[in-house]
Amino acid sequence: MRNQSEPSSFAAIKTPISQEALNQLFYEARTHSTWLPEPVPVELLRKAYELARLGPTSANGSPARFVFLTTPGTKALLKPVSSVGNLDKTMAAPVTVIIAWDTEFHEYLPSSFRTRICVPTLSEQTSH
């Protein structure tokens, strides 16, 4: 039973993930090598990105950068750097996502996570 003084978001933290969800994520999920010949709706890609960007990071400063390739022309740019074993699958997929690590992500923290820790005060800025 939830304490009425706790925010509702804490109730979700205390609720365990169902066995069905655990099975789907960790026990039954498999790598797919074939896809339906249908485009993936942009809204579904946005939802996937919104979930991925919410991963636990310090100061919400995720270094992950995502590029969604949805056209044959953009995916063709990957041909020179794709392994032989993945080339046909990459070209056939309705979407290919490049996920990279931005090594300079910390440079964006002052604007993406405004706190006293990340943003120097006026006196700190002028004391040098």
C-alpha cells in the first residue's frame, strides 16, 4: 500500500516488473535477421528514441547520439563500412539506426542540465 504523502512516481518504483515483461525483454527476445517489407512509422521511431534517451545517466547527460536511416539512399552510404555478413540485412531493413558516443557530450551540460554544479555563478565567471 502506497503512502499517500509519496509522489505517485515512487509507487511505480516499488512495483516489480511483471514476469511476462521480463520474459519478453530478457528470455524470449532474439535478434531478427528479416523484416516485413513495410516502413516503420516515424512516430514509432520517436517513441523508441524517447525510451532510449531516458536511460540512467549522470545529470541527464547522455553521450548517446542516434541517427535513423530510413531511405535506400542513406542506407547505401553504409555499404563501404558494413561487414559482408550484415550488408544484405542492413540494406533490407526498413530502418537502420547508428548509435554513437559523443566524446564531447559534457560540453553541453551547462545548457542541458542547469544546476549550480554545472553553471558557474556570475562571481565565479568574473573571478578569473
